[in-house]
Amino acid sequence: MHHKITFRLRLSCLAGTGLLLLIPPAVRAADFYQIMDATSATVDFDYYNVLGLIEGPEIGFESAPPYNRLSDTTWVTNDPNGFPGNYFDPLPDPGPKLVFDLGSNVDLAEISVWGYSTGIEGNSLKDFSLRFATEAEGPDGAGGSLTFNPTYSAGPQVSPRQSFLFGQKLTARYVELTPLNNNIGLGPGGDRVGFSEVAFQQMPNVTGSFAELPTEHLLGDASVLRTITLDVLNLGPQALTLTSPTFTGTAAAAYSVVTLPASVPAYSKAGITLQFNPVGLPPGDASVVFHVNTNTAGLPTADVTITANVPAEAADQFYSMVAATSATDATDYFKVAGLIDGPGVGFNAEQPHEQPTAAPLWVTDAPNGGTGDYFEPVPDPAPSLVIDLGADYPLGEISVWGYSDSNANGASDFNLKFAKASEGAAGIGTSITYNPQFTAAFGFTERQSFDLAQVVTARYVRIVPTDNYYGSGKGPGGDRVGFGNIAFEKIITTTGKNLIFPNTVSFGATDTGKTFSLVLKNYGSEAVTISSRTLDGPNAAAFTIKSAPAILPAVSQALVELEFNPAAATLGTQEAFLRIASNDTTNPAVTIQLTGEYVTLPDEFYPIAEVTSETSGTDLYPAAGLINGIGTGFENIQPHHQIDGNDAATLWVTDAPNGTVNYFEPAPDPAPLLIFDLGGDVDLTEISVWGYSIGNSNGMRDFSLNFATGAEGPYGGGSITYNPAFTVPFSFTERNSFPFDRKITAQYVLLKPLNNWGTEGVAPGGDRVGIGEVAFQMGAAIVTPAGDFGITAFSRNAQGQPLITFGSQTGATFKVQRSVDLNTWTQVGSDIPGTAGSADFTDTTAAPAGATSVFYRVVRTIP
């Protein structure tokens, strides 16, 4: 045990002897009051004397920010409840209580404390309360005229100082500090309570706010998402305002402001929370200067230098693979041995482990022909690869590289099964039932790493490709299936706890609720216990933690499942932070950024192989302009507006066979007819049409459809009797979607324009008929009528006028049209709102002059 003797010199003016020496009683250093004395209620039992707490600046702590501790002198009690007991359970008698004497009444608004010891954190003071007494009340008068009795919570760290502002200024000589508990459980100790220094900062003599921020913050090496908290002290009697936070420096875009208090009350402290995300930054210096405007006189802008470095990412290590076999080896075009060449041959040994252009590959033959889909039908034998690692190893991921970025032969979907060395390759899937499935992105160069949901100890891994990119528009091919390279990253184990976590996780773009997951790993020799999992950030309400592990045993990994809930989100980028607290010594507090985008996803449309026009010989703009498709003819985001264009490449329009009069009066010969070839029989439930123009009346208004299968040919017809008719609004930009009331399986769609907008007087023109774009949505919902749709009865009323009864539907709109030749149709009367059941319509107009027959039809439009 080490004994310490403290000598203190007191000097004063002695009555009748003149001035010997004058030391200002309130000031020992520029920023802190001198504490003249300190007493302890437990002085008879204290292990280290209370006078060790008041050494002051330049002896006990540095005299400049951040006021780091200098001396190793401390105050600490005895251990009345014995080791390893808790000093506060039960509370000893007498309990700990310290009184600090400032020598005279001074203005107080702050107290600073320093933790007890690095290595015995459990003994360090945690919660404490304060009371105050004036000089007149004496050291035992705390809580008398001054009723302010705050409680604060300190951490165990020895440096830097921990400052607690009162939120007000009061005048006192004596400060009573009562320890309420220690930091038992945060480290060794807890059987005593102590700390190493106490001080009281002087408040500046100002009338407004007085901002005090650190001039620098050392972040150090940072390869993962980091949160930065900057303490802001307002040492003035008026509120401090903070505005216009910015960052300057080459890495400024990697920093963001999470929280910025708009106002800090007088004599109070607040925190500015910043975030550093190193994703995408090259290794090296990532320092910036943070700027924030204040209303403190003489400090319009406070600057904080944040020093950070992004360390170079070390190359990953991979298990050696001793052999690979393929179930289709006899016919494989490139043999499976090319898959396991490993780092330095199959892929680059350094990060990011890209695949070189000359890398060996594996690919099957084309059993279904050179133009077919390899998986339609699935060949026999089906593709299956077995990788032999030579011995049982713990596996936490699989890495794959694509086969090609210029054809569709690469494997898109695949699944895994495993077997131990003792089971042999024949025992795959027997004792290890885990059977994960993954989807690889289209590409060649980039490594794609897929985490397993658990650590699997195995020697043999079977990889079964289940699909390729055939029909995805990624290029020709798809008649084979292949991989570029395959590897398994080594699990590097350490002693103790070793929590490994992703820096950021994206759920991508979605228009609906979505469940996604991330993997937490512990590759240490001791279990990691997770004590809390919380969400915060700007869009935290849009996320829910569905499940998470409470403990990660040694050398294990597990999923944290999260759910995105669009009901609590707004369109656009979504961001939240998953914060995980654990007993991991290196990363006890983990922050994982969750990002994604809430969008209205685009619809999918069938590719149209060809379109032909019966009037192609005279068309002003050819029909090919109708099928430019998504991204060219119309936008690839909702609501799929037509992309502005006004030429032969983007529109279709006929000539003007009748000169300046209406195109349909008389009906031209040949009549307009468009035939869309979808390349094969597909399931159709909708047609989308974009208008021709809002600057003239040439746009198609009404049209009808007929359908034919591939076997029948474009003019075959017959088997499909469905013949709907629709009306296109006068428009150009907006997509007009017309759902069918049934599913039609067809290759050919015949679209017959029935009239244009020339008779409506909405704009000049009408001497032609045209359309902007046509498309067919995949998987559109079928609109089933409330009742049977059709003309159910025809009669005449008492005046001899035609009375038509038809099946109606709530939410739809109906038009009655008539024709004398079944070619040209004209609407009679106004649009009829749909109702449940049936509806009646009376044609009150005179029959066309000279007509020997009049035909009626009802057109339904479903929004």
C-alpha cells in the first residue's frame, strides 16, 4: 500500500501586520475556481484521501481543452461489503459524502469530474447528486436557502473531463457531492467508489450566449459507420442558437448531421450528433472541418476539425479447394476444374478480388438447342456441382463470380447443401439439412459474397444452379448455364469476443412491405451477449425488428430480420440506424445504417417483336414508332408518362385520304388496322395506349381489339371471340390502361381505330388518325364485371324509339354507339355512368338518312 502526504499552504492578511501576500481567493487558473478545501464523511475509512480530488489545473489536469487528467492521485473509499461485493448494497453507514469549500461565495453553473481508474472501472463514480450552501450557512447548511439539487451520471473514463452544466447560475461557497452508485459491471471493482478529480469552471462575464465547442475531434481509423458526438456548452446567461451546419474537405460528402439542437439554454450542455460513413471512400485521410453558425458575440462560426483515416482493406483469405465434380461433366463445354483456381488465378488476390478477363470458367452444353432455354425442360442429368474442401472447415459465406456480361448463360439462382468429411460426398444433405438459396446479379468482374444464415462446418458443398438469365434481355444465350469462379472465405477466429457486423444494409427499391435481413457474426472464442437492439434516425418508424439473436455463441453467426413498412414512409430515400449494444469489448455499441428507396415500382411489359399497319403504304409516320417500349417510348418509372417526341421515330399516324375533312368520313379503304406480334403466345390482361397529340384532333379516340394465337397466324382468328372496345381520352403524356375482363392467350393483337377526335372540336385536324405508343402490361389484374356485360334486351318504347338494355357495372363508364355498316361507329347520347345490375338507354335521335339497317353496340370503359 502506498501512503501519500499532502502539504497545503494557506496565506492571508494578518490583522495589524500589513499585507504579506495576496492570492485572489476565487481564481487559481484562467478557467477554474480554486478549491480551498475538501472533506469526506468517510475520511476515517477512505483508502485514498479526499484532498487528492482538488489538485486543479496544471497539476491534476491539463489547463487547456480537452483538460485531460495529468496526475494519478485519486479519492476512493474502503470496501465495507468486501470484495467482490457492491459498495452500495447495502449502503454503508456513514455513507459517502464530500464537501468542497471554494473559500467564499462564487457564481457556480458547472461541475467537472474525472473517472477513477483505467482497469478498475467498476469503482468509478457513476450517479451523484449536488447541494449547495452559502458562506453564511456554512458547510453543514447545504440545501437550506439554495434548494437546487441536481443529479448527474458520469462515465468511468479518466480522460477527458466530464462537464455537467446546471442550467442556471447560483451563488455559493460550499458544494456537497453525494455519490449514489458506481459503475459496477463495467470492469473490475465495484466494491468501492471513487474518482480522480473535481473542478468548477468559471462562467465568462457576458450578457448573451457563450458557445464552447471542442476545436478538434479525433475519430482515428474508421472503416465502418461511426457516430460522432460533439458537446456544445453554453456558458452564457442567454440561449445559444446553432444554424447552418456544413463540412469542408475532400471527404465532406461522407459526413452528415444526424441531430443539431436549434437552441441550447443558458448554462446548459447539448450534443451535436454527426455521422461518418466511409463506404466508397478510398483508403487514406478522410479529415474534414465541421462548421456551425452561432449567435455568440465574436464567434459567428465555430469550427471543429474532425481527424479520420480510412484504413486500407486487407485481402480476404480463402479456403483451398482440392477437387470439384460436375454431374454434367461428360457434356460440359468448359470443365468444372476452372471454377476452383482460387486467388491469384481465378480472381485477383487483392481487394476487391475482381475476376480477370482471362479467368477459367465452367459452362454446360446446350441440350435444348442453341436458341432454347437450358432449363425448359430441365435436362437430365440436371446441373450439380460438388466442391471438396479437403477437410471439415467452418463456412460462413460463399463467393461467386459471373460467367459473362455479354450473354445470358450465367447462373442466376442456385442453392447449396453440405456434408461432413465423415459422411462423404454421398451424404450431402443428411446430417446438415440447411439448404440456402441465393440469386446472383448479372455480371462478370465483381465478386458476389453471400452470407450464410449460420456457420456450417463441412467438407463437401453441393451447388445446384436452378436458373440462368434466359429471356431477361441481358443478351443472347441462355441455352447453357455457367459460373466464373467459386470460393469460400476463411473464418479467422480470435480469442475473446469478436462481433462482426455490416456497415450498411440496403433493402433496395420497393413499392410494398418488404422483409430483409443482415448477418451478425461472432468469430471469437467467447459468446457475445446482445443486450439491446433499437432503431432511430429520420425514417425509423418505417422499420421494425422482426427477430434478432440474444446471444452469439463462439464462432457463430445469425440473422437479424427487419421489415420495411411503407405505411409509415414517404416516397423517396429511407434511412434509419440499427443500434446494437453487447458485451463485445471492441464494439460494445454498434451502428448499422439501413437504407433503401420507397418507390412506385414500374410495371413490366411484354416485348413486342413487330407491328405492321394495313395502311403502311401511305402512313405519314410508320407503325414501328408505336413499340419503342419502356425507357424509350415511355418513362421507366410510374406513372409511365410518354416520352416527348413528335416525329416518325416516336409516333404512328396515317395519311389524310379525305383531304382536310374527317379521316373517317367516308371510311378509307384500306381501313386502318395495326397488328402487334408478341413473338409467341402470352397471357394478356391489359393494353396501354398513349395519345397522339393534344395540339390536333388526329389522335385515336375509340378502338376495338381482336386476338389470334401463334398457330392461327395474324389473320387466323376464330378461336378467340373476345372483341372489346375502348375509348382513349384526349391526351398525350398520360398512359391510358385498359384492363380486360378475362385472360387472353395470344401472339397477335389486332387493333382497329374506330374514330378520332375530329368530330369533337377539341383542336384542329382530324384528317388523320394516330397513336403515340402501345404496350401490353405483364400480370395486370383482370377486371371482373359485377354482372354479365352485354346487350341483354332490345325493344322500342311507346314512341317507337330504340330501347337498349345492357349489363352495367359500378365504377365503369358506358357508351352506346351505332353504325350502318359495322365499320364506322358513332356515339349516340352522353356517357352513361355504371350502376350495379343492368341499365337502359333510349336512342332519341333520328336514324341516319337512307339507312336500311342500324347496328348498336355498348362500349365499357373501366378506370
